[in-house]
Amino acid sequence: KMNNHFKCIGIVGHPRHPTALTTHEMLYRWLCTKGYEVIVEQQIAHELQLKNVKTGTLAEIGQLADLAVVVGGDGNMLGAARTLARYDIKVIGINRGNL
């Protein structure tokens, strides 16, 4: 069962596109229903107007979370991966960029 591996999951990415924001919100709600502790990057939480949610900077997510899910284009993924590489965290990318 996945719950044994990841207790805390970070949601990352710079929300520019409505599509990406929709993905962020669906992911957040799904993870919460599955009982994970979720940390949302501050800008995403602000854009989605999420209340009573744990937020953090990318570095804080790197320190606190076991897994980061990066939603966005290649640039977002590479930028986030560069920062998160300093931490003991797994990273998954969901491509929501456009060419």
C-alpha cells in the first residue's frame, strides 16, 4: 500500500495555466481523501484560494515532504528538480505545458 512509503506529499509548480491549476486542485483533494498530509506551494494555494491548508516554499517542501508532485511544463519540472535535488525527496512530474 502506497501510504506506507509516503506520509507527506508536496504539490509544486507555477500556476500559469487554468489546466495546471485544475490539476493542482484535483490532486490536492484526491490526496486529502486518501489520508496523506499535503503541503502546497504557497503560490498555488494562493491562486486556488485554498483555506486551512499547509503551505510552504519549494525548499520547505523539500525538507518536509517525502514526495513532490510537480505540475507544469519542462521548465517548471527542471527548475523544481534542481532545487529539490538537495533534499531526500522523490519527485514525480505531471506535464501540463504547451509547445
